[in-house]
Amino acid sequence: MAKKVKCGVIGLGLMGASGHVYNLTQIPDAEVVAICDINPEHLESARQYVGPECKLYLDADKLIEDPDVEAVVISTPNHLHRPQAEKAFACGKHVFTEKPMAPTIEDCLAMMQAAEKAGKILEVGLLCRYNPQFHKFVEIIQSGAIGNLQMMFCKEFRAPFQNLLIQYAHTLRTKSRQFADSAEAAKAAQEARTEVSLEEQKAWWRMREISGGALVEKNCHHFDIFNWMLGDSVRAVRVFATGGKNVHKEFEIIDHAWVTVDYENGVKGCLGLCFFAPWGEEVEWWAIGDKGKCECHLHKEEIHLITSRDHREIIKVKFPEPKEPGHRGSRVELEEFIRCIQTGSKPYADGTIGLRSVEIPIAAERSIKLGRPVEISELYA
């Protein structure tokens, strides 16, 4: 029987506490020996998932330096991923870091170099890579069922920011494992008539310098799926984006955008982002080939394969039960992290995949600012 991997979790917001800490406690080969957050209330809330012997830290450096911690799970604001990962690698720890890997190309490259130097595992929390629905979607595309892939599209039209903040506030206060953008959290917050405090309105993901911008923070998953559809072997070469702040003008980050991506093999990708859709809409991906189309309807848990006017095959995806809290794949990605530590194997969402997932949104944010297309090569100049 393999020895349990002793884990420490830094950052106990919704993803850190009800996601990572809880999920790690459900993995037989993992043991949560330390947790950390600068907010004592978050630290206290996360205690419900761990045993009394688990160490509690207010200082991330102290947790990283703890000799009992073998692996560090980083679920802090994006600008902290690099310094915390670098310190963890310097201390001989393995690292799982939440998405996005980091808000800049320089930060991502530094993290990859630190992991290589330390000879330790680096995994990035791109949980779509661990979701059976996306595996099936990509499998169909790469099987040739729609012919040669030519165009990709993703629609993410989310509910207004204020609604999300209300749900976020309610979820934190009730110490629920439901994430803030879930239907259950929305209903509970509405029934409780939750009001948002000034502190909660200052959510870090709304601050551009900390998050990297809306497209980096929210859409690295979606661009990662684009890359995955192409087998991760074809690079994006050029990005053109238009967007801005039409509704939530008081926020630092944009509230809408259209992003087009040119790949080196001629395939085109397009993403639409909106943060003021009245009720929010289902997230969808489309892949269009020269012989058909494949649609991934995320919340319906369906894939539609259309190969002629008269043929639409609806494929229902089966998920293992019980359902993990939060987004599909959140437990599976941690299971692989533990397995890679034990076996020395490479994680599916490694540093290279993490870097590629932020190249496109970083270029898109720059494109909006400059008002022109941005070559991916410019990011490395």
C-alpha cells in the first residue's frame, strides 16, 4: 500500500476550502496536514473538513516551510502563484496551483524552471482536462467524425456581477460547499436576501493587476479546450479581441469581449464573454469540421454530433457518483496530482499546458488595450 502524501493547502476561499481541502480528504492516498489563509474566518470555516491534528497557519511561508508538508496546493489570488510555487519548489515540495497558472508569461516560465530545477511535480488546475464530458468531446473531434477541424467556438454568457457577488457572499457566510456561480447558491442567496458587504465587493478577481484580467482569470479554461481540440500540438499564432466595460464601468476588468484566435494550421477559434447576461446562459463549445459539427452543452451534460441535415446524435455523458463539490473534474485532478507524486509520472495538465492556456487570453487583453491584433511571439519578446 502506497504511503499517503501529506498535503498543505494555501488559500481557503471557495475553491480552496470546499473544493481542494474537502476533495483531498476524500482521496485515500492523500492526507491534509496543514491549511493556511490570511483570513482567520476562512481558516476557521475550513476546519470542518480536517481532523483536529491538522495544523492551522495564517502565514503561507510557514506552511511551505513545514517539514511535514510534502505537497502544496496553491489556491490564492493569481499574482501569488509564482512566489508561493517558487518557494515551495525551493523547499523540495510538489506543487498543484489553481488556474490560471499565473497572470504573466514571465511568471509561468519561472514556475516551470523552478519545478524542473527541483525535480518536482507541477500541476495546473485546468479541471476541464479531468472532466469526462470534455474527454468525450475531444475524442469525437479527434476521431475524424466531423472531418478536419476548421473552426471552434465557445460562448460564456454569465449572470451580472452583482448577482455573482451576492451568491459568493452567501456561500462564504453559510460555509457551504456550493460554489458561488451554481444554481443552488443562486437560489439560496435569493431566498436569504443576502446583501453584499464593502469587503466582499472588493473581490480580488475583479482587480486586473491581481487576476490578470477577466479573460485570463475566467477564460483560460476555454482557450485550453481550444488547444486540446487540436491535440496540443498546434500553436496559436495571432489573437484579435475587442471588448470593454459597457455595463459595469466601475470595475477594473472588462465585462464583455469577442476574441478570435488564429492557429498555425489555419484553424480559427472564437470566444464570446459577457458578464451581464440577465440570468446567465449555458456554456457551450462548438467544433466545426468539413464533414460535420460537434457541440458540447456543458450544463446539460450532453454532446451533439451533427453529420448531416437529418442526423443529430445526442450523447449523454455518465459521471461517477457521488458528485464532487464544485466543478466536474475537481477531485479527479487532485487524484492525479497524488498519483503523479507517488509514481513520478507527468500530470496531464502540466506547466506547458498551463502556459499555453494563458498565452491566448494574455494576448487578448493586450489586443483590447492596443486596438490591434497581437502575435503570440510578441509575448515572448
